[in-house]
Amino acid sequence: MKLLVVGGGGREHAIIKKLKENPEVTEIFALPGNGGIAKDATCVPIGATDLDGIVKFARENQVDYAVVAPDDPLVLGCVDRLNEIGVPCFGPKANAAMIEGSKAFAKELMKKYGIPTASYEIFTELDKALAYLETAPMPTVIKADGLALGKGVIIAQTRQEAREAAIDMMANAKFGKSGATVVIEEFLEGPEVSVLAFTDGKTVKPMVSSMDHKRAGDNDTGLNTGGMGTIAPNPYYTPEIAQRCMEEIFLPTVRAMEKEGRPFTGCLYFGLMLTKNGPKVIEYNCRFGDPETQVVLPLLVSDLLTIMQATTKGTLAETDVVFADKHACCVVKASAGYPLHYEKGFPLVMTEEAEKATFVAGAKLENGQLLTAGGRVVGTTAVAEDLPAAIKEAYRLSDGVAFANAYRRSDIGSRALQALN
């Protein structure tokens, strides 16, 4: 069976390594993939948003099944295009990917169907947004409506910060067209939880919960990044809370999308805040989270390809989705200076042991040598019987990954350990 995976980061590497476990898989093409993924798949230099190129390649190479992993190609309609030439896909069509492609759409959906979320206002004119911010309670959250590489959210502590964020997004086009419309919402407090869920449009089967570490520095200081590490499961996410989320958030969301004529299939990501008034949705993503995938998939016992095909065929209800009763920790090694300015092109070397546990996000192959080529370079994951052991082992394995100007946080999982204690 020939598979095609669209994307080229650590998330895609984790997906590919898991898909390789199925004995029916004969070849995996990664478009575009990266230098590290090249060990596990055939990398083809076609960009994730080059839909014409992707469709042409899939047709010429008689691809049997495709996994569209990143948000951009999903929102652009990559699944729709591949379906048109008869290639079944894991991932939502463009009209369903809108749940991530427009934060305003997502908020209006939740309001219409009574799904718990922060109160909010939507603005398309800067002067009206600025007038609203003069009386809005602080801190407040300002979000660019469209996709912004996970960086289009500002938590403003003061009115001045809020004004600057709105001007940056709406007048200065800091996030391009994504910031032409902004959502300003109430600031929620409580532990954050990420829950990824498989869905075929009717049945929802959540994966193990996780906790991301977004800030660049230890003790959650510094700028927001794409994620500096993760642990799973999240200790704040109890069985009681999981039940509430299924009844109040997960199933209502999938049913709402179906009622809107936008049936969602694939992986639906729920970014949740556990407030004193119960769990609320902070954001939806229309795909696997990154780096959450790097702790969730290593805990998956069931066959990933079988589950993915079940979401496509509508047979998820009859398909086993089983996770190991263990713990996982992923430690990201990034280039110093990330998420702002950083140097790249340094040799990346790994011990054999570390390489088996590592998902490569930002590296290229040149003359057989791996070189750093991004901000987040690798994520190294360990699975163990308990969280302290998983954290210790992830750091030990991470020590086996070396490149110049490498940077990592030293406290991944410490908040979770406090919660357990």
C-alpha cells in the first residue's frame, strides 16, 4: 500500500513512524518531508500548499491513501482535491477545516450550539476594536481570525498592550490577511489541556490528553513558541472531566458541524481550559497538534492506519482505539534565539539510541549530512510507567542529540509533577 503524507515537521515524522508499523504499507511519500524524515519515507520536494503539485504526484504514483497533516493545505482544500482524483484521505475537507481556518467561525459555531467557551466580540474595523478595548476588562485575549502559525494570539495584560496588538494585526498586517478580522475574548484562568480526537463525522474517540509548554523559557517565561515540549497524559484531565468534555464539548461540536453541512472527519484538536466553571474551549485545530502528536502517538497501541481509514469510511464506532496505560514526555531542542532570529546550517548528530526516540522537525540533508534548518529542530520522546521516569528518560535521550547553538527548556513536565503531588 502506497501512502502519501503532506507536511514536513516533527508531527509528520511521528505520524510516518507510526504508519510504518502497519505491515501492509509498502511505501510512504512525504511531501515535502525533511532531512530526518528521509530515513523513514521518500521525501519529494513539493510544498505542502502546492495543491496542483500534490495532486499530480498522487495521480502519477498511484497513491492508495493520503494523510494531510498541516492546517494550511487542509484549509486550502487539499483533501477535496485529492478526493476528486479518487484518493481517500485522512483529514477534513475545506468547509470543515474552517473550524481552525476562522476563529470567528468557530466562536459563532460554539455560541449557536451552546458549547462552553470564553465570551467574545468580533471586529473587522480597527476603530471599533479600539473603542471596545477602552472598556474591556484586562487582561484580555486578542486573536487574528485566520491561520498564523500558532502565533496569532496575544494575551494583553494592559490596555496599551491590547491597543498595540489590535493595531499590529489590523493596521500593520503583522499576520497578513489573517488579522483583517480579530476576535477579542475574555481571559480565562485554569489549567490548559490538549485533547486530540479521531472522528468520522459521527463517532468521536479521544486520544490520550496532553500538556503543551508554549513559552520559550523555563517557568513559562519568554515568548510563545510552537511548543517546547509536551507530556501525556495531562494529570489535570480526570475521568470525570473527560466525561463532561465528551458530553458538553466533543460530541456537540461534531454534531454541530454535521448540522451545518460541514461534516468533520480526521483529527479534531480541542484546546481546553479547565476553569472554575467547568471546561471551556480555547481553540479548535483541524489536525494533529505539534508537538502533542509526539507524545500521543507513541502511546497508541492500536494500528494508526486502520484508525485513519475508519475515519474515512465512517466505521470508527467499530474500530479499536487503545492507548497504553503509560506516560510520555517529549523534549524539544531548538535553535538559540527561536522563535525570533536564529542561525541554521549546523551539523545535527544523534546517537543511535536517541535517533530511534527522536522526531525531526527542522533539518535538511546535504551530501549525506543532516544540517539544522529551522527553529524547532527535534523532539525527543520517552515512554515509561510513570511521569517522573518518562521525564528523566526523555532528557537523557535528548542529551544524545547535538548541534551548535542548541537550546531546550529544563523544566518540561514540572507543572504536571506538581499537579500529581
